[in-house]
Amino acid sequence: MEDFLDAFVEILDDTDRSILLAETIYKDLDEWDSMTALMLIAMFDEKYEKKITGNDIKEATTLNDLYLIALK
């Protein structure tokens, strides 16, 4: 999980890594927007060799939800 959180913070510009926890509701982050969602899709493809869809992103709530998708 820590590796996932480290990768997630890399797609953000101004969010401090220390506030990112498994239970963080990522859509509540000030930096979350459509561009960040595209960067998340790219991160999944490059780092995890997984495809994540817009629907996956819409249905997920927390960073842990996204992490579980990366593990599939």
C-alpha cells in the first residue's frame, strides 16, 4: 500500500504525502480533477500494467479502493 501511495502522490503537485492514507477519499483532495484522473489512468498502465476505466474511478471512493484495483 505504501508503494501505491508513493506513486499516487507523484501525480499530484501540492499534496503532502503525509496526509495520504488508505482511507483518504481521493476525490476530496483539492488537486483532484479530470487531469489528475487521466494521470491516474496512465500511472496504472505504466506502473501496474493494469487498465483502469473511468467507471472504476467513479465507483472507487478511497485510495484503498484504487489500490485493490491495482492488485487485481
